Amino acid sequence: MGCAMASSQRVLSAVLLCFAICLLMLLPPATRAGDEWLPINPADLALKDNPASPGSNAMILYREESVDDSRHSQSEYFRIKIFTDAGKKSADVEIPYSKGMESVTAVRARTILPSGSIVDFSGKIYDKVVVKAGGLKIYEKTFSLPDVQPGCIIEYKYQEPFDPGSYFAVMQWDVQQDLYLRDGKFTFVPLADPQQTEYQYFAWRTLFLPPAAHPERQTNGSFILSVHDIPALADEPYSVPRDMLRSRVEFYYTQQSKESPDQFWKRTGKDWGKKLDSFVNKKGALETDLAATVHPNDSPETKLREIYLRVQKIRNLSFETSKTAEENKREKIAVNSNVQDVLRHGYGTWQDMNALYVGLARAAGFDATLIYVAPRDRTLFLPNYEDPGELQVNVVDVKLGPQDVYLDPGSPQYPYGLVPWYENAVRGVRASKDGGEIVAIPGDDDSRAQILRHTNLHLTPAGSLAGTLTVDFVGQDGAVWRSSDRNDDETGRRKDLHDEIKSWLPSNATFTITKFSDWDDNSKPIHVEGTLTIPSDNTRILGRIILPLSFIQSQIARSFTSAQRVNDVYFHYPYQEEDDTSIELPTGYKVETFPKVTTLSKGAIQYSIGASEQANAVHLTRKFVVNGMDFPVKYYPTVRAIFDMVKTGDADDMVLEVSTTAQHN
Amino acid sequence: MFAIALAGITAAARSHSAPPWLTTAAHQQIPSYPSDTMAVVLFEQQQISVDANGHVETLHRVAYKILRPEAHDTYGTLIVPFDSETKIKSINAWSIPPSGDIYEVGAKEAMETGISPDALYSDDRQKIISIPAADPGNVIGYEYVQEERPYIREEEWRFQQTIPVLKASFSLQLASGWKMDSYWVNYPESKPQMSDRGNYQWDLANIPALPHGQDFMPAFDAVRGRLAIEYYQPVSADDPVTWQSLGSWYADLTKTSRQTTPEIQQEVAQLTANAHTTFDKITAITNFVHSQIRYVAIEIGIGGFQPHSADVVFKNRYGDCKDMTTLLSAMLEQIGVKSYYVLIDADRGVVMPNVPTLHVDHAILAIQLPADVPHGNLYATVDDPKLGKLLFFDSTDSHCPLGYIPASLQDNYGLVVTAAGGELVKLPLLPPTTNRLMRTAQFTLSPSGDLSAETQEVRWGAPAEDLRWTLLSAAPKDRVKIIESFLSTFLTNFQLTKAQLGNLNVSDKNLIEVYDFVAPNYAKQAGDLLIIRPCVLGEKELTFDSEKPREYPVEFSASTLDTDQFSITLPPGFAPEQLPAPVNISDAFVNYSSETRLVGNVLQYKRSYEVKTSFVAVKDLGQLKRDFQAISDDERSLAVLHRVSP
């Protein structure tokens, strides 16, 4: 399992390392495994369910994992209680490993039947190819335990010795997994002398461990962690990514000695600042380009905007369809060493674009630098853990008078003034030759992501509705669409937006796009116009027609149908939905009753829906605002109740009275 | 991750030339296609040669023109499967941009991965090559040669695809004296060009695309154009290939699989010790297989067809479909009941009586019912002229009890394998009364429009099997979410107050769901009117996309009979102003009736919905569409009450 790297300076390729690290995250790492088994507690055999989490398919009663970098050994021990038929899948065991770098040996497994009798595994262990490419050989040892039934306990153990002279560059205890863990013991013995590696020091960190769980360092330098009652990970809609929930401990070797977080980030930010300065240190090239970009009399903000447009005109390699190495070579794509290269080549990565922006802004007299941040769609910045790898992206920070303006010209779907949602409401490190500084990038408010709908319909005497629907995707909502469909053509984009809009409407509605504009101008909303028909819904009753106040069906609200929830509710960004609908009525029709106007204002969530009569038409307005992102699970009942109220308001009906004359027409 | 790996191992740039067949294909003029067409197959070729020893070498060539960016991933990745019996002799791919500066990639750039989505272990693998510059306007092509010694001497040319095909060619070169039979499926027959040296060649042009993804469409292989070929040595048992000879081949392959052991005999003896009748014994044994043998697939080489022995399956307590069928058959033999393998494709419509090929992916058992077994409640039976009454049984579907077969196997063809050979048998479509959902509910409406409900659903047959799969695949604590999700389809707002499941794990008993809920504001008030939808729960889902023409028949998974009986106790002081009109539909496909009545202060809604067939042809879809529009209208119909007293 995992990432065993040779101490003889043999370095895994970036691909191999990436794959191996992924495996590390997927795999159970491991102690010695002999033929001894831990004693069976009769109470465990008698268990009918997980008392701590009733209704489980299975639970891990005990797990022991041990890795010894000095002895190049790792071992794993699992004891799992099966409660249901669905839980029996735990008896199919797959142990991935990197062939040639490690092996899987001494596999032992057995099934303890509810009666207490034991069935030893004596079957075949298969060696399955997962992937072979360019020297990388990932295989799986697979086997299935015999005679597995609900009520039984299965257990298995194995050793995974790795290449002598190798060690785990990064080792992870996956404390929390998809099954509840009752008791777990994890041991790691790092190299006694990290300096025998290409690294100098050894470090470790804990992520999302329960408060009582702490790895204990032993006098021999090893680490031991005992955990109890770790709940299973739950997949729920509108949750933060699993890696931002999952309890784990990471050990790694590093080039740097332990510093205080302040010292570490100051030094790291200083390094980044120097690199940035070096990259943009082409005054002549920048001034020439700037002269063609801005006019000396432009206002400071105009200059910043013009520079933004200039940078985004450069070909951005990071957002193109993936290319093979041969294509890149054929195209003679070269690495840019500085801003002059970027300008001369006419292309660059997103990093190049942001650095170029800093260079041009500085050339125009602005104080500008980069802030490195942890994108919150993937990871979290925990400064105390001193991991620069968390800060995977950067944002330009430029001073406009007293204001900090945050920009990401390297994300071509985002206009001046708007950074991708996953780069705001985060902390990061500002790069500066004077030393890094931890700073916060503020989040958006709800006005920065809007869906605006305008509907003009006329009601036919038969009860159907026909007219036009116009939708504008504003701010983050437009940018998210532009990002996801960036490599598609107009046919594909039209189809995807059509399908999205159609999903909001009653199932029998027809929507045909007639105009689709401003996709390529990221400063404008994506604008979609189309014809809409909604057949009669059989709502004619005794001289009346009943119509819903909203034809739009909230997709998000449907995600909170369950009364139970484990994780916080997490929206990517605050947002608004606004509807303005006019329905022209046939002659002889008038409003009999409108439901009372619903307005709701509960903390970060506001909602209003109402209707008014205007001559021979009705005018409907609806607004829904979520001005928050993270709603702790303890407030879930409230959040769910609010969304129920929204659904109820949307489902309210108005009643139109049909005159006798009109009824006979 | 794989994409990164592929990019990382792609070869260094060098100049290349494309083979003549690809260059020729690239120079074709292509007609105009609908704007959403991703790509077009310019040329597709399969050349198969079979030598006197039965070794097969196949050359595959394909040239695509990329029309839209969406095609980049779909057609820009070459995937060639192989296994321990199949060797890839060569593999190459090219990309021709308009500049003519050609890319070429080959075996060195290939990545290898396992393919076993459903198996714990399989020796099936695949080579994957990322073809450079699979971008709009470019032509890409690939060629590979495979060598194999197949277990079954048959080939299938699946020439019709989800994108248009301009030219396609298939040729078969047989060793001297060998023969072949060809079968056209879902496409007009085309005669081959033949040479006197045993070469057959078929050429097609302008094959229309078959789009994917319409609701209730049959399996793609059941509607796509394809050519099936069986070839064989003359004057052999396979001359010609028939269902009988295919069955003989499988009978021979499995002749030792069902040998029993003392342990199996002992188990059968224990299981049947208290069973007084043959039927009870059969039930005890089938229950054992369903409950005690776990589905685990391990397939190596011929293991894709040949089951593990009954002994191995019994010891492990696991196996795949053919393994479980093998053990069951061996155990039944111990009580004197004969049974036969049945090879079938789980996609209805793929196996066709006039096309004797082993296009199958599943094995079940046909149990020859002894005369003393009452068969009134055993629905999955046929009367075979030679074998008598056969009862079909799927060992892998533990939620489908004895007497039933899963819906996808109904109205489907299976090859019954006996020592005397094979016989293709049509499995029955079980009648609607065997697949029932009975929903009853007592609702109480408050003066403010809140609805409180006590609901019971009783299921057997296919509806029970479907729901058991759903519920039992979830952890017990998550099952309530399934009920909540169901209710959210019909109710804007609700609180589930009680949920109980009866007989969930007892598949031969009715599955019972009891749940109570409260739905605030269910009834809408408009002045003195109270408006309520009497069909509170349930949707008979078959929506036709109004924006696209329907190109395929409709396939129902099973024939079913659902009934709803709802009583809604109204608040005092209301009288009916308008009730939904009754609906009655009866045609060859569907029976539907509904009625709403007011009895005292109780609004009674009852309906019956019966699907009578599994298949509705395209020509009949107009009628079916009208049926379901009327059903949908009925489900949405409103009852209007007016206040008669304050």
C-alpha cells in the first residue's frame, strides 16, 4: 500500500506520486500479523445492531494499523461485525498495492459465526491489475471471506512490507471511514534519523479528530493513537467535501525544521514574494505593454480594469481541453520563466496570468501582490499545520486607494471584481519580500450570485399558458456555468442551460431557447430567452381557474426532505433568486382571490412571494435570498422548516373567476 | 487521475503519416447532420480470419470525424479489452488535424487497467490510449489486431451507433471448408460478397444514428442494427449452429459441475428433514441458496461461462449467478428434482429466437416440477413439450421468491440446457394480479387545510421486489429517508410521524409499509372554497418528452396492478362544489379507472391502474400517450368544497 520512496534519492514521478498519494488516501495502512487473533468477546457475537448508531449495516469492532518506516513494514488488522445482508459486502476485501515497491503477505482471514464456530479462510487470493502505465504497477489482492451471514464477525489481517531502504514520505491514518469504528489503534514508527532521507525533519498533524483523541509520542519516537466511537462518514447533499470532515492524522518528512506558525508563514510568504518579484522583474516589457493598455489619464480603477481585460485576452492554457504531452510538444508550448515570456509567447497558465497582472499593476504604480489561498471546494487552510500544499491557488491583491481589491484574472470566466467562490471567504498568505502575512479574503454577499427570471405569459381560455421566459445568470451563477461548460460549443451550452431551466418547470412544460447571448463577455450575465408553454393543468373548476403563484420549483428545497441530518448544511456561496412574472388574462377573467403575501426573514434567509392585479393581467413577484453559507447541523430543523415554508409559498394558488360570458366562449 | 497519467506517458513529438485507409476516409465529404451530432464514423472495418485450428485474428479499424468538443473524451480515448485468452498483437491510433500534421500513438503510450465492475476478480483487462487532438474538425482513427482462441465461435458486428456511420465493412475469412450462418438484427439484410476462398464481406453505408437516453426505451442492443455470425467446421456438432448445439456445448462444459459431496448431501438432509412435501423441500433449498449464498463473481478465462463446482460454492457460501445456479441444481438433485441451466440476457429483447447466438449475461435455473407439486401459486412456469412443467428461478435475486422471476427476465427468451442440447424458451410475462401494489389511506383534513394521514401499502411480486432492493440496500437507519423522499414527490411540506416495515426480509410474504404523516396546508383556501387534490399519493410515471419525437417503443418492466383507496374526512361545514369526473380507460396496454365520491363528510377516492403488457410498439404510442395524459390529469384533478356554515 501507498507511497514507499527509496532513500537512495529515487524520486517518484509527479504522476506516480500523485497516484500513490491518492492510494494512501483510499487505503487502510497497518502491525505485525501472525496467526494469533484477539479474543472474541461473546457480547460482540450477540450484538444485533450498533448500540451507538442503531440501524447500521456493519461496524468495525476493532482496527489496528501499524507502520514502521525503519523496518519497512506495515500491517493491518480488521474485525468487523455484520448486521445486515447489505453489510456482507465488507467480506469482499481488496488490498491495493504498488507492485515492485511493496507486497501483500501473511494474509489471514476468518469468519466467526454467531454460534461462535470459526470458518478459516483457505481460499485463493487473487492478484488483480488496477492500472499499469509507464512503470507504475498498481495491483489489488482480492479475496472474499467464506460463510458470511448477518450476525457473524469477520476479521482479517495482513502485512505489507515495502522496499528496503524506502519510507513513507507521507503517511496517513484514515481514522474515519464509511463504517463506524468502535475501537482503533494506530501506530507509526518514523525513521529515527530523517536526515538519512532527502528530507531533514519529521512532522505530523491531526485533522478533525475528536477532542479526546491525541496521538501520543512514545519514548522510542513512535506515535500511538487510540480512538473510540468514530462515527461513519455520511454523504448528504449540500455538505462540505469529505476531506474537510474526515478524521485523520498525517505524518510527513520535510525539509524544514519546526518553526512557529508565524515564523513558518512569514518565511514561506517571503519566499513566494521573492519568486513573484523575480517573475515580474521585467520592467521594460511591462512598461511597453502597459503603454498599449492604459492611458495615463485613466482613473486608477479604469487602469486596473483595462489591465484585467488585457491579461484575460492572453491565451490561458489552464482552461483549455486537456492535451497530451505530444500535442504540447508539437505546439512547442514552453514554460514561462517570467512576465516577458508570457507576453512574448502570448500564452500562460493561470499562475502566469495572475503574476502578470501583478507586474502590470505595479508598473502602473499600484501596490499589488498575490495571496495564496486554500480553495474551499477542495481543502482547508489550517495555519498551525504549516502545509503550503493547502494553499493551492492564488488571488491578486491590489490596493486601490485604501481598498484591497481581490482579483483572479487567471480564471477567465470571472470578470474584474469577482473571484471564484472557492477563493473567497477563505484565509491565505500574502506574498511579500518582507515576509508573509496571514490574511482573510472576504466572502461575497448574496448580490454577487443571482438568477433573475422574467416571464410574460398569456392565459388561454383553455387554461394553458404561453409566452416568454428570460433568465439571467449573474455573477457567480454565470461564472459557474461558464466554467463548467467552458470547453463545450454553443450547441452543448444551449442544451445544458435548456435542461437546467426545464428542470425548474412543471414536467409538462415546453421551453425552447430563442436567444442565447453574452457567454463570452464575462462582465455580463449569461442571458437566455425562450418561449414557454405550460399546458392546462386541469385546474378549471366551476367558472374558476386556479393557477400557482410560482411555476418555478425550488431544487434546493427538495434536498431537505429528510428530518435527519448529520453534516452541516453548506452552500457554496450566498445567492438570490428573483422572479417577475406577468400573466395576461383573457377577456372576462378576473382575480377572485390571491393568497396572502408570504414574507419570511429568518437570519440569513429571506423569502417573499406575492401577487397583484393590473388591468387584465396579474403580476407575480418572488424573491429568495440565502445570505450565508454554513448552517451548523444543530440548526438543521430550522433550515428545513424555512425551506418547507418556501415550498409552501411557491405552491400557493390564486383563483381567477371566469365570467359567464367567457365560460360560454 | 488516469488522465494525468496518460498525459504523462504520451510519447515525444515526431512526424508521422497516416495509413492509406485512414487518409482515404479523411478525404470523404460528409453530409450535414443535426447540430448536436458529436462526431461521425467515416469508416469502420472489421476483418476476421479464422484458421483451421479455430484461431481467430481480427483487424479493427475506425475513422471518426470530430464535429463537436463533447466528442473529445468519448471518441478521443481508445479502449481495447482483452483477457488471458486474447492477445493484442498491435495497436495504433492517429489524429489528422486540417494542417495535415499527423499524430501517431501506439502500444508504448497505452495504459492497462483491469475491468471488473461487478466481479471481485476477473482477468478481463483493457488497453487505453489517449488519442491526441481529438478536436472538432480533426479526423482520428485507430487500428488494432487481436488474436484469440474463442470458446464460442460467433461474432457480432454492431454497426449501428449513437452517431451516424458513413461506411462500414465487415469481412470473415474462414479456413477451407468452414461454414457460417449470418443473422441480421434490427436492420435490412444485406448479402455478402463472397470469394471462392471462403471470404465473406458485407459493406454498409449511411447508417443512421440511434440516439440514447429516452425513458422506458428497450435495451440499446435490442434496437440497434447488428449482424450476428456463427461459424463452424462442417460435419461437426455445430453444423449448423442451433439453439440445440449451443445448449449441447454448455451441457458439456458443465457436465461435472453439479456433482455433490457428502457435505452438500448432509445439508440437504438437514434442510428437508421437516419438509413433508416435495414443494416444501424445494422451498427449503431455494430459501437456503437465497439466504446463505452470497453473490461474489470470480471469473478467469472460461470462468466467464463455466461455473465453479457445487462443492466450491457450498464451501465458500458465495458465487456468481452460474455458481449459485449450479449449487441449487445439485441440491435439488438430492431430493430427486431435476433442473436445468437457463442462459439468458438480463436485457429483454436482446436474445431473439431466429438468432441462435450466446448473447447472454445471466444464468438461472429451470426446475422440472414433479407431478406432486401444486403449481397454482408458482407463476414463473412454462409447459414444455419435452420437459413438462418448468419453474424458473433466479438464485441471485433473494428478493424474488420461489414462483416468481425478476421482471427483466419475464417475456424474455432463455436457453434451457439439457443433456440432449438446448431449447430456446420464452419465459412468461407474469399476469398483473401477481404484481400488486395496494395502497390504502385514511386522511383527516383540518379546517385550516392540514392533512393527517394513516397509510398502508401492501406489495407483492415485482413492486415488492423493487422496494425490497431499495430498502435493503440502504442501512436500516436510512430507510426512513426513502419514505420521506417518496412523500416529497407529492407533498410540498410534511412531517413523517410513523414508519414501519413488515416482512421486509421475508420475500415470500407481502411487503407491508405503514406510515403516518402530517402535511400542513395540503388543502388550499380561496375565499369560501377549500381546494384539495384527492389523489394524495402515487404517480403513474410515463412522461413523453414533448420536445423530441419518440423513436423507440415503450418497454414496461412488468405487467402490474396498482390500486389506491383513500378516504379523506373533511372538516365540518363544507359541501362539495365540484368533484373530479370519473376516468375510465381500457385498451390493449392499460386499464385505468378512478372515481371520487363524497359519502357523508368523507371524500372517497379510489383508482385502479393495470399495465397489461411489457411492450408498446411505436405505432401505438399515440394511444399510450393519450392514456397517460388522462391518468396524469386525473392525478392532478382537484375537488372543490365550499363552506356552508361558519
